[in-house]
Amino acid sequence: MPPRYVCTARNKGWPSARNCRPAPLIRVRMLDECVEEWFLQRFGDGMIFETVYDPGNGVDERIAEVRATRERLRADREAGLYDAADDAAWFRERYAALGRELSTRSGPSTTAPVTPSPRSAWEGCRRNSRILYLLRFGPAYAAFPHDWP
Ligand SMILES: [Zn+2]
């Protein structure tokens, strides 16, 4: 059985997913291919700018700490940790929370272009890293059944 993504909304108790049974699923490879096509078409050859925080206003230590934690999580994830479904959910939440904290830290900041280009970054990394890379762009997707109106 090839690996698949499956809807877990009903298990999470979402009222609107009460009647979602059987839970729809999609092969991981199919959805990954769709996401890759979507991403590379829109962002592959674009220029991405990132906010760079300057230290020196008293929050630099906390920023360094949050960054280090994020790097560690990223490395663990690349090493194959958090691959179980509940671990993966925890990881995403934690990773996003750290990102939010970083983005709300006030301090002098500048923007700088990110290299390499999204396409070469994408092509140069493995699947888990691609997921992390995508998270930086804040994507959201919805999957609909074939017979959706
Ligand atoms: Zn569902």
C-alpha cells in the first residue's frame, strides 16, 4: 500500500467534519507532485527577501535561543525524527510557534535577498526539508473529491 495523506478532521472533533466518513485520502506522491508543480511555477524563479534582525536592543539573546531551537528541530526532522503522525503535528505546531515568536520580536531589522533561488533550494533538498522550506511561504491547501461540484 503506497503511503497516503488522510483527512483527520473528524477525529479532531471539527463539527463541520462530523459526516466525513470514510475519510478521504490521497497518495502522498500525487499530492507532493501537485504541490511541487504549484510551488515551482509560482515561486521557483522569484527573488525572495527575508527579514534579518539586528542584535543589540536586548532581545538578541532570546532571538539567538529561538533560532538555535529551530535549527535543532530542523536537523532532527531531517534526520527522520517526528515522522510519526502525532510527532509531525507537534513538530509543525512548535516550529510555527517559534517562527511567530521570531517575527514578533521587535528590533532593528533589514531585508536581504535569500540565496539560492527557491528552485535550486527546492531541488537541492530532500522531502522533509522541502516541507520545512514550504512552511516559510505560509502555504495552505484544500483537497476536494473528484465529484466535487
Ligand atoms: Zn474529513
